[in-house]
Amino acid sequence: MNKTLLAIATLALLTLFSSAYYSAPADSRIGYKAPSLVLGNSNGLSPLQQHRGENVLLTFWDSSDAQSRLENMRYDRLARQSGAAYTHVSVNLDRSVNVFNSIVALDNLNRSAQFSTSVDVQEGIIKSWRLNEGYHSFLLDADGTIIAVDPDERTLAQVK
């Protein structure tokens, strides 16, 4: 009888401790923890790791997709406005770094907010962030949870 109670108590404790360390699954939908973002071309922290604990507006774009390029330009300008309570992180999925660098200069984008990816990780980014049907922007809270997809100016103004 004592061995049975001991086994039950042990299982209960193991269940309790393992559930305390369980985190929400990563997914690119509102309410989920954001998937990881590995760019494949830097030795340092990924852009999301650099801004851990901050609100982040993460934008994916490609120079051949006019809509995503225009959205990136708009978000870049909004983030530069004084009082923005979020950091803009822009990830370009062009296959050419030269094209990326030219577009950043041409569009007068904040260079420190712009990142390019290596070709070998682009498919993984597209899959994990569900970009198969087009590029999107994701507003992440300080905990890394997605709180909006393609937010408008009113939504961004409400970020605290």
C-alpha cells in the first residue's frame, strides 16, 4: 500500500513539475508564441533575440512583391516617429544581398532595422511563419506572443 501511494505521489510531482516548464507551442497566429527566426547569415543573435523583452513589429518582404515592399516602407516610417512603443524589425527574403542593399538605400529605410536572409533558410522561414500565401507583418508583445497580424496604424498607436 505504501509503495502504491509513493508511486502515485511521485507521478503527481513529476506531472506538476513538467507542466510548470511547458511553454505554448510556436505558431504564426495571434495568441501563440512567435516561431524562432534564424537568418542564417550572422554569427550573433537573431533580430528577435536582440529585442527580447520589447514589443516588436516584425515585417517580412521581398523586392519583387510590391505590396510587401510598400508595407515595409510604411512600417519603417511609422517606427521612426517619436514615441513608438515598439521596435521595427524587417526581414527581406530576396535571393540577392545586392538587390536588398540597393532597395534599402533607394527606399531610404532605417538600415539598423533591416535584415536579409541567406537562401538556405528562406524556405524554413516561409514555412514556420506561414508566408506561403504572401508576406505579413506580426506585432509581438514583450513575451514574444503574436498580438496582431498586419496591424494598422491605430493598433500600433495602442501599443504600450
